[in-house]
Amino acid sequence: MSACTPKSLASSGQKPIQEMCHPLGAEEAVLTPSPDVRNITSSIGEKDQILPNGTPVETSSPSSSSSLLNRLQLDDDLDGETRDLFVTVDDPKKHVSTMETYITYRVVTKTTRVEFDLPEYTVRRRYQDFDWLRTKLEDSQPTHLIPPLPEKFVMKGVVDRFSEEFVETRRKALDKFLKRVADHPVLSFNEHLNSFLSAKDLNKRQGLALLSKMGESVKYVTGGYKLRGRPVEFSAMGDYLDMFTQKLGTIDRIAQRIIKEQSEYQVELREYGPVYTTWALSEAELQGPLEGVASCMANCSSALDELTQDMSEDFLPVLREYVLYIESMKIVLKKRDNIQAEYEAKLEAAAFRKEEKASCTQVPTDVEKCHDRVECCNADLKSDWDRWQNNKRQDFRQLLTGMADHNIQYYEKCLAAWESVIPLLRDKQPQETETEED
Amino acid sequence: MLSVSCLSALLLHTLERRMADAGNKESAPIGGDEFTNTELENNKNNTMVEEGSTLLRRMEISVAEAEKRTGKNTVNMQEIFTVYLIETRPIDAITEGHNPAPDSLWRRYSEFEILRNYLLVTYPFIVVPPLPEKRAEFVWHKLSADNMDPDFVERRRVGLENFLLRVASHSVLSNDKILYHFLTEEHRWKEVVYETGFQAKADSRIKALSATFRVKNPDKRFTEMKHYSDELQSLTSQLLRVRARVADRLYGVYKVHGNYGRVFSEWSALEKEMGDGLQSAGHHMDAYAASVDDMLEEEEHYADQLKEYLFYAEALRAVCRKHELTQYELETASSDLISKKQQREELATGMVRTFSFKGMTNKLFGQETPEQREAKLSLLEEQIVQGEETVTEKTVECEEYVKGAWVDMQRFKEQKDRDLREALIGYAVMQISMCKKGIQVWTNAKECFHKM
């Protein structure tokens, strides 16, 4: 629950891009974020600082140095591959035109791949563009898991599309999307991704894109073939996803409940402190101690505010986005099922025709093609699944560690407040004639 | 009206107080050494040995245990009640190294009440320490409001001990014989205390209330003190109410985290590599949720300290009211005397100064005979002499009361400042401990998440 009203972004034109150092040239400094290596821009509303390997450092709340290390180490662990494509989404800006108002994000790419003409690109993209990219990826790589995008539609009255919180949450999700694509051994070489990252203006051909999106996806998801025997491993995946979705739903509900309880606790706490202040007015000797306790409680109260806000902004959105990710994975599983079903149907039909025409000894080519497709799909899916599981593990490790960190920070703030009030409580006035404590 | 023994007790009290201030100091139990230990100890006992005290120096007193008994009550019905074991030991024996077994007797809460009422009536100028509450109030939902609840009984035991220690260390109250009997004579005590006739001496409520409204010239310091006692009462009760609500909400926050324990456990069954980390983290979440019970139980001690001063506020107000009563009685006696003197003057000179019904009827129905007048005059003279004695007595009474009460109210003020400061420190220490536990649990959980 945010204590302040959501802030809108300053709307402006494009800002000049600052010089960035080449990622490969600054590898030694990866673990210690020294100022000259960090990429600090002058844009308004940006909270993130970017490390050379392309990951943003979340400094919106004062994180302990250990959590900083966590984030750095996590990305270094990724598969042990040498990475040659780094992408970042940042710097959201509001654009106002006569027709519409919308947000664009800066997409920064650094790469050594030969598929790219330049080692660096900076472009501005809006949500529509990300959506276009995703559709293109789905169409051109139907057997692969495409990471999800954050929700497209928002209820106009309910959510402020231009509030700082909303935009930041969306930015993080878009950044995650692009990073997942860039990390994928197949998707990252997709030509559409290349265009997205490098082209000045995206030639999107919206009309056709919409039609094709409808066509391909529908064909694979709602295929009319019936599946005979699904391999056990894919069934297991489906079961896992169902149960996992359930658990995530439970965790979401618990997190929401905690936020609610904390808010109600906050309400009482806000009434509690002031009573001490009122009492202090009636007292002489005790005035200092009572006021000290009151201000201590006010500090704890604002620390709690921050905790609740952090959980709302950092924890819940990421959790919910994972549900979308699971949905994407389920769709891929379904597609695979349909491809297998199509193959089985064709195989059956061919066998039937074979019986009639005894001369045919070879398997017809289209059935063979189908079989290849099935094999290919299964292989892609398996490798995507492994990758997905790995990402999931890291993502949740990061998410839950973040939750622990927020709580630790909250308690550390409260501890500091109470510890600082102890000497005030023990300190007696000089006029006191009773025996004094040391 | 104060008895002679009380007046002398008053003087003794004032004297001892002056002696104490003059420098006959002893080192108080709160030594200067280790903050946590001694301050916490004092916080637990919640008492300071007064300079010049007698009984507590001679005798070690404690309320050691509580037990349930059954018996017949006043309307001859079976009831269950709790009795408390009072143990006493002479200090000389202990310091000489003998370590004798303590003398002991059992008392019910109602007997403590009788003792306190006796003290209130007998020493109206003293801010008499209060008893722990009769019924559990300001309860937050988890605690039961049941008088039989073991936690409530335990806190009451501590409260009763605290009461006895405060009374036995008070320079005036500790000398009382009835108190001594209470601690040492199990069976005859009630008869003895009723024999003092203290119940008859109690001021009627109506008398006290009308004095408050009608008194003309009360000591301003007492009026201020009474005003302060009202504020103290209102503030502490407000604080207790809000604190209970805060405790309720905090309980909710902690307990909901227990759900994480369950879901992490279920989730870990689905996972291969993540399973162990999740499972262990879940256990920490369970521990976190469970930790709140002890913490809030400990916080009840702070609530008890506030409650003591909530009730103390009432005792303070009673002392101020008694002053108003004695002052009012003095004013009444003085104005009676003045009116009697005026009547004498009128009779002697035949001049009617003030309107009187008698005077009117005299005018209407004829004057009295000289013999009647003589009789009236001599009666008036007698009454005037008596009245003058009364006024003198009342003046002394009032002055002595003011002196004695003021001294004790100062003592109370210092005690209150000390005790509440200790209470606040104790509260801060509890909060610190709670924060440290929170950090510990979440750090443990974080390590588990790390291993996922």
C-alpha cells in the first residue's frame, strides 16, 4: 500500500544518450559496483543503475550489500555460457501526440555477434512493438516456448497507466522478457529479434501480423486431432505445471493477506504512538522518555510502510508474471500434443491407404515430414523445459531472497530506532537527587 | 477524623522523609553495574526499597504460589476460588546464614481487598498502592478474560506480591499492626481487622462528593494534583486499550506467515533440486509464526505496569478528595462558628443583623422573656466554646493532613517517574529482542532460499 499518490512521468522528447563502456572491457569490476563502471543516465524516473553485463541493479530501496552480490552472482552462474548478447530495457518516457499518449522504453543492445552490423544499438520501443515481436517469434518458432509479456490490457478507470509504479512494474517485466529471449539459444538468433533491437523504425505491417497471429496460433492450439499416447515425460510436465500454478496462487493469496494484515496493524500503530505524545504533555520528568517512545514508533511505522510497498511492487507482480509464463508453457505443451496428434492421424490414414494399395512399401513423405516435426518439437520442448526449470529456480531464489531481504531491512530499521531510544530513556535530568545509574 | 495514632504516624512520616532527604541515603537495589540484568530485575519486581522503611528490612516477603480451592460462599453455594501462599522469613536469620524454612499462610484475593480498604481508611493521606485487577480487562483476543486462566493467575500472583512489597516498604504503612497480622496470622486476622471498626470510619461517597463541589479554598497544589490524576487515569486507560488492539493485529501478521510454511512444504514435494531449501525455509516460517505467542505474553508484563499506575491514579485522586473533605469540614466549622457568634451578638445587643426566621417569629409573636434569653445566651456561649475547639482541631487536622499528604504525594511522584521510566526501558528492550528475533528468522530463511 503506497503512502503517496502515484507520480506521473515527465513527458519530453528524446534525450541524448551517454557514452557507455563496452561490457567486455569492464569484466573485472563486475562484483564491485564502482561508480565509473556503472551506467548512470540523466533521465527522469529511472531508478535503475546498470552493470556492465546488462543487468539492472535495483536500488529503489536501500538494499544490503549482500543482496547486491546475489544479483550479480546469479547472472554470472547462468549456464556458464559466454554471453555475447546483452539487452536492457529502461528509461520509460511519456510521449504526447495529437492522436494518443503512450510510453516508450529505451532498448539498449550490446553484442559481438556477426548477425548484427554494429556492436551497440539504442532504440525506443513501445509495448505494441514488444507485442509484435512476441507474435513474430511465436509464428516463426512454433515449437519453442516464448516468454510471456506483461498484461496488455488495463482497465482504464482502475489502474493509472502512467503512474510511476505501473510503468516501472511493466518495464521490469519487459526487460525480463527481452533478456529471456536474448538468452535463448534459438530465439536470440531470430531475424525479428534482430530487427526489433536494431531497426530505427519497425516495419511492423500490423494488418498482416494480426491475421497471421490468429491463423498460426489457432491452428496449433485448437487443432482438431485427438492425441493417442502422450509420452510420460510430457504428461509429467503438464501435471507439474498444474500443481505449480496452484501453489503460486496460494502464495499470492498469502502475500496479499499479509499485506492486508500489515496495513491494519499500521492503522493501530498510527493511533498508538500519539497517545505517548499526549501523555508527555502532562509529565515533567517523563516527558523526554515518552516523546522518545512516540517518535520511535513513528519510525517503525514508516519502515512498515516501506516493507508493504516493496512487497506490493517487487514481490506480487513477479509472482503473477510467472503465472503467465506457466500459461505460455502450457500452450507449448498443447501445441506439441497437437503436432503429435496430427502425425498419428496421418500415420493411421497412410496405414489404411497402404492396406488398400498393397504396392506401396514406403512411408509417404508428408507423414515422414510430420514425424520429423514431432521429433523436432519434442527435442525443442525438452531443451526449453530444462531451460525454463533452471530459470524458474533462479527467479524464485531471487524472488524469495528479495522477500527475506525486505523483511530483514524492516526489522533492522526498527531495531535501530529502538536501540537509539534506550540512552534517551536512561538519561536522567541533572536535578534528579535519587541515586543515579552509571 | 484522624486518630491520634495516625497523627503521630503522620509526623513520624514527615520526619523520616526529611531525614532521608538530608542525606541518610542507602544505595538502592538498582546498582550502577549491568544495565540489562539489574534493570530487568527491578522491572520484574517493580519496587524500590524506601529509605527509612522498617518491615521489609526485617522480613522477607513473597507470594510464592497459587492454588485452587473449593468452598461454600456467602449464599451457601459451591464455588472455586484461588488462594495465594504468602511466605515470610526474618532477614536476620538469613543474613546469619541459618536459612530457616519460611512461615506461610494462604490468603484469597478478597482478603487482600479487605486489607487495602483498611489501609485506605486508616491512612487517608497516603497514596495506597493498588491491587492487581480483579477481572482481566484490556484483553487482546488471544488472551482469555477468564479469572481461572493460569497465565492470569500467575500475573495476579506477581501483582499481589508487588502490592505487599510496596506496602511493607512504605515508611508509614509498613508499621501497621494489621498488616503484620495479615502476613503472620492466618485464622484470626479477619476478626481482628473488623474489630478496628474501620468500615464505620469510611467516608460516605455522598459526603465526599458534596465536599468536592462545595469546598471554597482547597490547596491549589491538591487541585492540580487531582487534575493530573484524572489525566493519568484517562491516558493510561487509552494507552492500554490501543496497545491491546496493536497486539491483536501483530498477532494476525505473524500467524498468517505460518501459511507460507505449509505451502512451501507442499511445493517442495513437487521439486527436485529446490525441494530441500523450500522445506527448510518453510520450517523457519512456522517458527516465525509461533514466536509471537511468547513475545506478546511477555508484553503483558508491560501492560500490568501501566495498569498499576492506572489504579494508582485513583488512589492519588482519593488523597486529593480527602483533602477537599477536611478543608470543607474546616470551612463548615468556621462558618458555623461565625454564625453562632453573630447570633450571640444579636441576642446581646438586640440588633438583628441577618434575617432569621426566629427573628421574624419573635417580631410577630412577641419577644422572649429575659430568662429565656439568658438560657439561650449561655447555650450559645457553650456552643461557641465548643465551636472554637472544633475549629482549632479542624485547622490542625487540615494542616497536618496537607503536610503529610504532600510529602507522600511527592514520594509517589518520584516513585512513579522511576517506575514508568523502568517500564518504558523494559518495553524498548522487549521490542529490541523482537526485532533481533525477526532478523534471525528471516536471515535463516534467506539462507534456505539461497540453497534452492
